[in-house]
Amino acid sequence: MKRSLTTFCLLTAMACLPVLAQTVDTIEVFSPKMNRTIKNVVVLPAGYDGAGSVKYPVLYLLHGYGGRYDTWVNGTKKSLPQDAAKWEMIVVCPDGQNSWYWDSPVDPAYRFETYVSSELIKHIDERYNTVASPKGRAVTGFSMGGHGGLWLGINHPEVFGACGSMSGGVDIRPFPDNWDMKKRLGKYKENKENWDNHTVINRLHKIQPNSLAIIIDCGVNDFFYTVNEELHKKMLYMNIPHDYIVRPGGHTHEYWNNALDYQMMFFSKFFGQK
């Protein structure tokens, strides 16, 4: 088949175009509060230019209990680099080390609320071209990270303008012997006040009207479904705007892979309002 000179020139020009690739880095950030270094995955969207003037919003994406900094990109959502490019955002996945993203009141070695909401934010904003304001930051995660997404968003509206949860442990008190929580808060029986003060469902009073964009997702077969339903009902009663998604599914990476698609679209729309 013969090709015209115009077609040949066009194909040659296309072949010479630079290929824009996503960048996935593992970085270490020192935590002065904990006096140790924490690993984090940073996903930069295709076209990111550190020397350029374009500023990108940042999604802080938290793993669940037993996970680590690379759980999302190497397991739960292997398409995360392509998704970051699609939605034109930087994605940061910190290592939460079974902390529940609290500043533990009983163990000074676990200050992950301060780490994510302050120390890590500062490092990312200094190192990358970010929208360095709540209008350009969101935080979400699954399971323990779902609790962390709402915990950090609700307690730090000066940092995060949007937050979310996927299958989150949004009321921890029905699970006093699970997932190392008593190591971070003390045993429930002797430390009921700690547990009451460190559960998401008891922090809703801190939300200023229309100050925080919130999305919550939980499968109907999930063991956290009941506590998510109760959180949703309480937010409706308190007239707190939020998106609430319920679908068939359990506490699985397959569910969170799907859920993140909805959440990234939600956050992208929020970022577009800046």
C-alpha cells in the first residue's frame, strides 16, 4: 500500500514526539516528632515538570492495617500512575505502620497524625509543584486508612479541603481487641475516654458547615458496614453534606480498587473548584 508524502511526514513526526511517562518514586521523610525516617510512595502524573510553573493538587492515599507505603501502587491499584495522569494530580502514599493515623496518647513512637498532616505535607510542598492550600489537598484510604482519611480531614481542615473513606473503621469501639488499636490507645476497659476521643463518629461536631468535601464508601458485606451506616445517619441528622456510596462487596482489595475510581473523580471535581 502506498502512503502519501504527507502521511509519511506525519507518522515520522509522531514517532519523534517525546513519550510522557508517569513517575513513581519512593522517598524517605524524616519525622522530627518521632525522630525517625518514614518511607512514602509519590506518584507524579505524566507531563509533570519540576522546573515548570504548573501546580498540581495532591491526594494523600492511606493504606489499611498490615499494609505499607507501596500497598496501593503494587497491589490494590496497580493502575494508580495512569489514574494520577488521568486526573492530573500527585498521589502520595505514606507508610502508616498500623498507627491508625493517630498521635498515640500512650506510645510516643507513634505520632502519625502529626507526620501526615504536618511533616509530610511540608516536605511534599517544598519538593514538588503543588497547590499548597486546602483547596489542593485531599486525603482518603481503605479500612484503617479510611478511618485515617476522615480523622485527618475532620481534625485538620486548615490542611485538607476534602477527605474520604473506603470501608473505613469509622467507629472503633465495637472492635476493642482488633488490629493493634489497644497498643495505640490502651485497653478499652481502662481507657474508655481515649477510645471515645479517637473515633471518627465522635468528631463530627468539629466540622464547620460546608467547609469540607466528604465522600464515604462501604460494601454491604463488609464487617464495617454497620458503623458506616451509623456514621451516615448521624451526618444526615447533623446536616453535614457528604457523598455516601453503598454497593455489593466486602472488605477486599478488589472493592477498594473500584472505589478509588469514584473517589478520585470526586476529588478532581473538588480541585477544579479552586
